[in-house]
Amino acid sequence: MASQEKLERFVAEFSERGYHFAYGLCGSAEDAKELVQESFVRVFRNWESYDESQGLESWYLTILRNVFLDSVKRYERRRGVSLDAPLSPDREAGGSLAENIADPREDGVLDRLCRESMVAEVGQAFAGLKVEQKAILTLCDVEGLSYERISRVLDCPVGTVRSRVSRARAALKQAVLETDGEVAAHGL
């Protein structure tokens, strides 16, 4: 067994570093103190097996990390609950935990993610349009200007504005269809 003095020096030298490392792992001051204590116990038990070619700090921090991982596994085993577990002995009556804790916002989240994906694909298709097509669509569909106002901005007849908007929208639709068939399935 290592000398008492050597072990005391070890604790004095590595307790603060170990605490900061443990706190970074678990995010709790109390849990970090427990992890440091348990890791010191393991160090003391295994002091004779320490390979001096390995750095003492890295050996200690490896032990500390392993203590943390072991505690996480123990916690998960004790606290883990299957989402498929029935809520009551009569499987038909209560349903599963997953069925009873379903988040009503989940559909909204999935819809939002789908919309964001489609917006990104439309944006990519828009970026590939000609400059004139981007300009006319921006004025009409993004800025919301009337055909009359656009005709004044571009200094061209209203009929020309209508045909340019129509052609630009068709080009955008074609670009989106080429980008992803799933967007087309949503009615663009």
C-alpha cells in the first residue's frame, strides 16, 4: 500500500481539478463531490496497479470519468421505464406510457419541420432562377406590390408584368419539382 503522505499529496493536488472535471460532467456540485470521493476511493484501492509510465493526472481523470459513466448506468437501470410498459395490469384499460404522455404539440412540431424543409427547398430553387425572375417574384409575391405598381417600377405595361410573373412562377415551380418531388406532392 502507498504511504499515507503520498496519498495525502495526491488528494491535495488533484481534488480541485477532479471537482471541476466532475462538475463539467454532471453539472451538479453535490454530485461532483460524490464523484470525486468515489474516484479517490478507487484510486486508493488500485494505487499499487498504477503504471507510472502513464501520467498520474490522466489516470485519475480516466477513473473519475469511469465513475461518472458507472453512476449514469446505475441511475438509468434504477430509473429507466419502458415507454411500452402498460400503465395498469389490464393492458387494454390503461394503454402504454407512450400513449398517455404523447405531446399534443408534436404534430405541430412535425408540421413546422416539414414546412421549414419545404421553405429551404423553395429557397434553393428560387436562388437558381434568372435575376429578372427573382426580381419580379420578389416585387409581386414577397413585397406584395400590385401589378400596376410593379409596372411603374419596371416601366413596362401591366400585361407584360402579368406575363413575367406567370413565367417566373412557372420557372420556380419547375425548379422546385426538379429539387424534390416531395414538395410537389404538397401542392406547389
